[in-house]
Amino acid sequence: MGGYGSGRYGGAPVVENGLVLSLSALRREGLLRPGRSSGGLTWSMAYSGLEVGSISYERWIGEEDGTFRLIYSRTGAGEKSRSDYVIRLEATPQPFGGRRWWFVCPVTGARCAKLYLIGGATRFASRRAYHRIAYRSQRATPFDRACERAWNLRRKLGAYQGGLGDEIEKPKWMRQRTFERKLARVRDAEMQANALLYWHFRRLAPGDPLCEML
């Protein structure tokens, strides 16, 4: 279900730091077919597969409308709260046939394709319902983006442990030439991240001899 992430991006919450309820994901799981059913939805970290959220649901889908009842608990400020509410769905006809489904935001009443549970919120709502919400990339610094790129490249080679700059073992199934080409891209990305970190410290402490050791 959607995505989940974490980072050191200050200020208002970002989309990736919460749970996303997506109509496209519900469609892939067959949950927009007419009828009634109940079950559970889970969210996992993209790379580790670690489960970070789960909710129970009861759904009813008709020809032109439907409902999703969501039931889950959250802990905030040391207190546990239980949420149990219904989200309405509406279908609109398409020019060339078929229908397009929409959530009806329980806060704004607007139609949307995704709902978010971010920060201390107790119910899923549209982006418009949140104030100053953005995507992580909109608040990321050049150094953050460089590190993210380097990590993504390392993970494509199966390097989920260690830190940037650590050695990477060639996957057994990968050809040596392919590995060397991908490894070169990793090292290039790590060098860019290191260069950005160096200039960051130079701006914070110009003339500091420690900067020359980076």
C-alpha cells in the first residue's frame, strides 16, 4: 500500500514519512471489484521489507459508489488512540467507457486518488487537508539527494548493509563487466556526496583545518 520513508528533513511533514492509501494499489489487489469483504492492509519499507503499518478494513463496492471502513490504532505523545471511520468512494464515467474511482476526502470532501496519514493525524486525508505538506525531494538538500542516489545504486548491487564507501561484493548472478560498470556509478555518486559534504562544512567553518581532513 503506497509508500513509507524516513529522513532528516526538518520543518513540516513530508509525504514519504507517512502512510499512503492509493486507489491504484487497491485496484491491483482486487479491492475495487463489486461486493463486500474485509481484511487487512500493510505497509512495508521499500528496500528492507520491514512492516511499518497495518490496518483492518471492511469494504463495500457498488456500481457507482462504495465505502471503506478503516480500523486501526496509533500511538502519539505516549498515548494510544483508536480510529474507526468510513471513507466514501465515488465512480465517474470515462469518455471512452468504463469508470474511474475516487476517494472522497473525509476532511475536505474533495475527490482524490490518494489519501495520507502523516504526523500526528488520526485519519487518512487528501494532501489538501494538510498544511505545508510536500514531497521529500522538495525539501531535500543537494547533499541529501546525492546520498539518496548513492544508496539507491548500492542497493541495486545488493549492498543493504554498511555505509557509503564500504566495499561491495559482486552478486553471484551478475557478470563481472556489468558489476564493474555499476560499481563505477556507485563510486561516482559517493564522490559527489563527499564533495557536497566537504563544501557544506567549508561554508559552516571557513578556514577550519578539520575541513581539510575530509
